[in-house]
Amino acid sequence: MAHRAHLFSLRIGHALREACFAGEPYTIARLRGDLLAGISVGIIAIPLAMALAIASGVAPQYGLYTAIIAGFVVALTGGSRFSISGPTAAFVVILHPIAQAYGLAGLLLASIMGGMILIAMAYARLGRFIEYIPQSVTLGFTGGIAIVLVTLQLNDFVGLRIAQMPESFLDRIWLLVDSLQQFDAPSLFVALVTLAVMLCWPILKTPVPQHLPAIAVASLLGIALAQAGYEVDTIGSRFGYLLPDGSSGQGIPPYLPRFTWPWLQPGPDGTPGELNAATAMALLPSAFAIAMLGAIESLLCAVVLDGMTGKRHSANSELLGQGLGNIVAPLFGGITATAAIARSTANLKAGAQSPIAAMIHALVVLLALICFAPVLAFLPMPAMAALLIVVAWNMSEAPKSLHLVKRAPAPDIIVLASCLLLTVFFDMVIAITVGVLLACILFVGEMAAMTRITDITGNRKLIDTALPDRWAVLKINGPLFFAAADRVFGEIALKMTSLEGVILYMDGVTLLDAGGVAALNKLTSFCAAEGKQLRISDLHFQPLKTLARAEVAPIAGVVGYYSTLDEAIARFN
């Protein structure tokens, strides 16, 4: 079990301890690698953090606060060496409805509650259960999230300026279609140019991430259009803030995030929120959804990084770090955070050596907030929408889903389609719950179908002695659990109607549960009532232990138990 220890371990700062204070010494060369990686991924994170905050229904600075605070805290306390935490596209479908209904105050409070649930999951050692979530479920709900995210971005992409998007997917689509004739040509032009740069840039095979030149080109294009008299919505024109002296500013406030109790932040009507039991209970389902998705996203990211490096993360330690990050960050205005696969992969490829790279990434975002806030105000909203559409496509892993649909068995396709549709039309928690349950039910059905009986009476390799008339030897192959046992023993009872007795050769049965015992007792009662005989041989340890625990005993003249098939046959002599 040593190779699975990472699934059960739990300690704060596990990744930092393992990378810097155990095994390979932390040298200047490794620090240099962390420094370069942290700067690179920090630059990548700046526009993404702002875009994801906007998509979640809050001002862009709250995305930067998330990358700064949660990015640093999770790296310091978590269990994955190379993960970069911050706002992610997957959370948009959860956070956007919360922000609309409860404002920033409710969003931050739900994040803290989600963080508490994550810590509880860590101490309950639930990190290991990530391996029980089928790929069809994860591909289904990430694909559904991508579809929802794209529909939320179409408003800014084509410049419709719809004040508030409906929560229902169908209502949202209807409103978008109904408003298309009001599209803004300059906004659509900026969005298409941004999209074109992002799609074409990888052809150059440069180390510069595609969204940086795209955002730069879009900003210059937006300025040029504004000079020509065509206004394009920007972060500066869309968002404002109050300075400490009471004056107002446009864009992003150029100062450090401050400690503020979440319920004192603006509610849905702009006034401070309120902390009470009713609000907490109303937010509990959303907090659970945040914790579930945060756990899945962060642990899947850690698994991907493990596959790329050969290292092992500590699943429960990572849940602990994510929980602490989601408790601390909202106290400074940060929204929900989790590990981001794209940024984490970029961090690793840039030469990261330890969690210190993620801490440096957080400091880079902090420096950008303080020094370049006026410049960030020029970022066009259509460009941010185009950026998130590409993020949604990458997150959806559409090629993997397509491959699964083409190659996988029908049950996996059913699970994927169910999760995708439930995510789009309902929500992610329902999708994951139904997806996992459906996958389990279909798996149980497949396992039950594998349990079969075979008549081996004429098999001379196993039976070298002639049996009395109206006796047969039946071999059972497969687990005798609740979904299979009743059918199997029912078939045996049907065969016994024309026989005097049967020998059950159970060498192929490795599992017997309570349902199997109940079905066997039913067969025994049938034999007693009909005057039939049953001999059971070659029981493995687990079935034998289950029968002993259930106090199942031989019944003279009805049922007997034998160590081997030869011994059961020898009783005829």
C-alpha cells in the first residue's frame, strides 16, 4: 500500500515540505527555476483572473485578489507541488447565479462555507475518492460547463449590452437570439480579431502564451476605434470604484486588497449584506457545490501533474490547502479558487521546481495590481469574452469526449450525455450526483451480467466419475451479489425441477454478499419443499466467511458443503 500512501496522508504544507525540505536540497538553481516559472504564469494569470471574475458576475479586481491571496495560501499549505490556484472557468456556472441573487457578500460567504467543507473533507480522508469518479462524468460536466460559459460570453462578444442574463439556459438562448439584431459591429470586430490571434498564434511556436498578444492587439484596436469615434466597452468604462478619500475612479483600484468581513461587502442591491442563519442555510447548497467542484478540479489537476512529473501529491493535504485558501481569500475580497490545469501545466513547463513558483506567481499579480491598474482599464470587454470562449473550449476537452463517444461502450456514452445535459439545463451538483449514480447502476448491471452458470456434468477433465441419474454439476462463474444472485439461483431452481439434485461447483465465485446469502437461502427452502438435494463445493474464503457470519449451516438430506468437487462426488459411493 506504500504506492497509495499519498491518498491517505494529511499535513499542512505537505508539498512545500516535500519539495524544499526533504530529499533534494533547495538550491539557487531551483530557486531560479521557480522565479522564472512564477513570473511567466503570473503574467498569464492577470487577464484570466480579471476575465473570470467578470464572468462570475463581480468586478475584475476580485479575480486578481483571488489569484494573489488564494494563490499564495494554497501553495503554502497544499499538497501538490506545481498547482497554480485562482479563479477558474469551471466555477463560473456556480458563482454567476450566486452573485446575481446575493451579490458579492453572498458570493464570498458561500466561498468561505465551501472552504470549511473542503477542510472537513480533508480530515475525513475523502481525497482518495477522486479515483472513483468515472472519466465519462468529468468529461460530461466539464463539457456542460463550457457550453454554459460560452453562452454567458456571447453578450459581450457581440456587444449586445444585455444588463442581466437569465439563469435558465433556454431563456438565455432565447434572449440572445432575440437581441442579435442589436449587435455592435466594433465590439464584434474586436472580439473576432482577438479570437483570430489566439487561434493563429500557436502556429508561430513561441513561448509567449497566445492570450497575451491577443489581449495586447485587442487593446490597441480598441483605442484606435475609440479615436475614430467607435466606442468599445472596456474594463475602465464598465467598472468603477471608490478611493479611500471618497472620490471615485474607473477600472481597477490600484491598491492592496483589504481585510473586510464578507457580509459587509455589497449585496445584490449594492448595500452591505447581512449575516444570519437564513442566509447561511440558503447558501449551503451553493457552498456544497463549490466544495465538490473545488475538490474534483484541484485533485484532477494534481493527478495530471503527477502524470507529467512522476511525483505524487497528497490528496487530503491538497484539499486542506484549498479549504484554507477559500477561507482566507474572501476575507480580502477574493472569490472562489481552485487549481487551474492550464496555468499549472504552464507553470510546470516553464521550469517550476516547487510551490514557491506559485507563491511568486501571486506576488507578480500583486505587483501588476499596484503598478499597472490604469493600463488594465484599457482591456476591451469583447476581447475578455473571446478569451473566455477559448478557455471554455480548452476546458471542455472536446476531442476526448468525441473519442469516448466513438470508442467507449454505450453505458459510458449515456453517462457522458446525461452529465452534459444536466449541467446545461440544471446544475453541476445534480449532474455529478446523477452521473456517478448512473455510472454505478450501469456498472452493477454489467457486473451482474458477467455472473453465469454452466452445466459441466459431462466435463471429464473435472468429473471422472459417473454421476447418478437425474444429478448434475453446475459451475458458477462471477460474483454472487445482490444484482446477480437472485437471477442465478432462480435459474438453478428452474433446472432442478427435472433433477433429483445438483452439485454447485463454486470455484469461480470470489464474492458473496447478503443478497447472495438471501438468494441461496431461498434456493435451500425450495430444495427442502420439493425434496431436492444440493451440494456446494470449493468455496473461497470470502464466501465461506460470509456464510459463517450469516450462520448458514448444512441441512441433513437437503444441503451439504464440501471442500472439493471430488469430495462432493465421492459421497455417492
